[in-house]
Amino acid sequence: MSDNRFQAKRATRTEIPRPKKGEGQWALGYTEPLNKNEESKKNDDPLNVRDRILYTYSKRGFDSIDPADMRGRFRWFGLYTQRKPGIDGGKTAILDEEELDDRYFMMRVRSDGKLLSPAAVGTLGQIGVDFARDTADITDRQNIQYHWIEVENVPEIWSRLEEVGLHSTEACGDSPRPFLGSPVAGVAADEIIDGTSALREIESRYLGDPAFSNFPRKFKTALTGHPSHDVAPEINDIAFVGTVHPEHGPGFDVWVGGGLSTNPRLAEKLGVWVPLDEVADVWAGVAGIFRDYGYRRLRSRARLKFLVADWGKDKFREVLENEYLERPLVSNPSPESPLGHRDHVGIHDQKDGKKYVGLAPIAGRISGTHLVELAGVMEKFAVEGARLTPYQKIVLIGVSPEVVEELVTELDGIGFSARPSNWRQNTMACTGIEFCKLAIVDTKDRARDLIASLESRFPELDASITVNVNGCPNACARTQVGDIGLKGQLVLDDDGNQVEGFQVHLGGATGLTANFGRKLRAHKVTSAGLDDYISALVVNYLADREEGET
Ligand code: SF4
């Protein structure tokens, strides 16, 4: 943001005392960069790296890439260097980033809650096959995540994505990260309001806009009109949640300041009612507050949640109304509470008489080949489209009731289950040590083996137990809001050796009983002992649980 624009906004600002020791808040006059990340963003808008990727780096190869671009600005286009294979978790904190870097990239492609046509699913799969050694994970931010990408292939990948309405712009970085949208928007029989047009409006107006390409840190958005609050609104920086105002009807409440990582915080409800066609304006207002007032001195205090914690929701709303929207918002006397289960796995009725079918891969791990096969099945059964979910699942939309059972059987044969076990349905895992430079432990393979083991030990479980497996404290697979949340770290085994393991968090949840799991000092477990540890927990829970107790 230029200083001129900043000065123009200042004229309308309410009086907020300028602290002696600045936090790097632009709105209070602290515009000089206070750390290397801020300096890099000020030196060159990260959006400019797109042209360098297209016209320089992809032509000249990996060694031509400016390190400031490779380890910084590339993220604005969903590209991170991936971890060199074979470096154990004990080295993660010791080695420099360059020593951890491989010559390949991870690429995130955002779906933003879009309905993916069979052609789009097929394209996503074929990209995995052709350029990513057949990788194509589903993340809990509704992305497809590839690995082993070479910079030479990025232009062709982008070109294929664009043909089916997809891209990787601002999929990472201090930017408007991928938007979570209800996987059943527009079709669920019990939907309060369809927010699809609002998400598309935010995307077309603000994504790739230099006015919003330099936030203090990442900015996560979620929007749903479904009563199950199926986009984890509690842990996003901004969430729009369907609500019915007694006079005005269906619209959205606005929640701000949620986030996990090392200082988790649940979002605060502003208690307002925003009509569908004003959602994009309110998004820009909240994003503007974050850009202008967010803390930029320390990366560890830069997320919106720290500002919301310091201000409180009343002051946040006041600044939003007075300085950014220049009008009051409508208060909502009766915000909704969430209902039901959120992942949409299984076969469900649509409001038009068709069915939607939620499918559970294993901890989000699929392949390009799987997606190509899925596209083939979608075409064969004339399925309208697919959406990814914030729980590493896929929902097929617009399935004819006459073919649904045949479809489910065929999908089962290619690894997508519509009737999974509890363990397969409710276990998520982040990227982990296989590819992530911050990881301390393995996650994806560990989760796969854990699911198989628990399925054989508890084949008929009459409870829903979520297990969230994370490779480090960053909580990308939501350590703190699983029934059993696992944070990767090195622990001591019985012989006193440092080995891969987990700190256990117990009793976390989103939804009606949203809260963070308790972290008990003694609850650390080696990775090798995880199956037995969870089995013991489950046995005790089943023996001692009271009616309705999770
Ligand atoms: Fe990487 Fe840690 Fe996030 Fe897992 S939780 S993907 S290990 S940063």
C-alpha cells in the first residue's frame, strides 16, 4: 500500500492512541518495515513474481530463481519449496531453510468452494499424473496440493488450470488465502442461504488486487449458509455464517479473529446481519482493518486474532462501521447455533430431488490417477460436479437417485468410500515430514496405518471420534479441535532415545461445543505407540461415557 493511500484513509480514522513502541501498524503511522518479510513485501509486490515465473524462471530453470522470490514471493502463487527427502525431524529446527530445500515445489490449487465439473476434476488429476509424480492431496482448506513440481512446468500447469476456471493465485503468502465455502451450497435441503454468489464476488473483486496483497500475515476466509456450519468458521480470520434475522430474513453473521497454531483462539461473533449482496463489502472492510491496523513487528503476533483479542469485538465493529463501511451494520438479536454433522459424508437428499454423496479418502491422500478415475465415474453417471470439503473429503453433487447405489459401489472400487468407518471418516492429517520443511514427524503414512489398525480393533464403533494428526505445532490439521489432537514432536521412548511422537490434546471440538482440547503434560506418546495409546483411550471412553458424552 502506498503512503498516499494510507494518508487519504487517515483523515477519517477515529482517535486511537499511538503506542510508544510501535507494532508496525500502518494506520498508526508505523510504515517502515520492522522485519525481513515486511521489507521484502515493500521492496516488490509479491504479485509481480508471476511474470518472472512465466517469462524468466520457467525458461532458465531452478538455479536462476532469486532466493527472495523462491522463499518469499512464490507463496503468493501457491508455490513452496518442499523438504529434501531423508532429513529427519530432529534437524528441522537446526538446519537453515536452504539446507532443507529441495529443488522441487509444492503447489496449492485453490477451489474456493467451487463446483468442479468432471472436466475440472479430470484436469486436476492429469496435472498430478503429468507433472507431480501422481500426487494430488486434498487439504482441509479445500485445495488440491501437488508435490514434485518443477518450475519449468508451472506455465503449462497454470494454463491447464485456467481452462477449467482454477488457479493458484494467493493460495499461500500474506494474502487472502483460499476461501472455504459450504460443500453443499445451493443444493442442501436444509440450507439457510446459498452464499455462492458472495464468494464469487469476493474472488472477482479482490483476489490478485494489490490493495489486498500485503497483509501482516495470512488471512483465512470461510462462508457457509448451511446450518451445520460446515466450514469451521470458529478458526478462520473472517467467517460469514448463515443466520435468519427475525425481520430481514436469511443473511450472514460475521465472525472475526479465529485461528489455531501456537496461540489458538476461537472467532468472535460480531452479532450482525449482512445481506448476501453486501458480504463482499464487509469482507473488504475487515480485510482493510487487518491490513491497516494488523501488527507487523512480530510474525508470531501478526494474525488478526491478536488485534481482535486486544480490541474486543465491540471496538472492532465500531472501527469497521465508522472507518471502512461508513454506515452501521444491522444487529442480529438471535444468531444461529450449529446443527448436526459437518463433513457431509454419505448419501443425502438435495432440495431438487437428486442426491449428494460425500466421499472419504484416507486422510486426504489421493493421487492424480484417482482423480482421473473419479472424473470418469462422474461422466459415466452424469454427476453434475464435485466440491472439496474442509475435512479433506469430496462431495459429489447432483446424483440421480436411480444410479446412486451403483455409483457408490463403483467409487468404492477406486478408493472413495461413501460409507467409511469412523476412523476413516474422522481422521485428518497434515502434510508432515514427507514434504513439509517445518515438520518434525511423519503424518500421512502414520494416519493411514492408524486408521487400518483402529478399524480392525474397533470395527463396530457406535461413536464419532475425531483424530487430527499434525507434524508440528502449526496445527494445519487442527490439533486443538479434534477429540484426539496430535501435535508432532520428538519424545523419549522407554530406553531414553529421542524418537518421533506426539503431544496429545483431548476433548477439542468445533460446532455446538466448540472448545480447545486439553493438553496434559503427561500425555505424550511415541509414534510407534500411537495405536495402543488411542485404543486404550477408546476402551476407557466406551466404558465410562455418559449419555450423549463425546
Ligand atoms: Fe507442516 Fe506443521 Fe503444517 Fe504439518 S502442521 S503441514 S508439519 S507446518
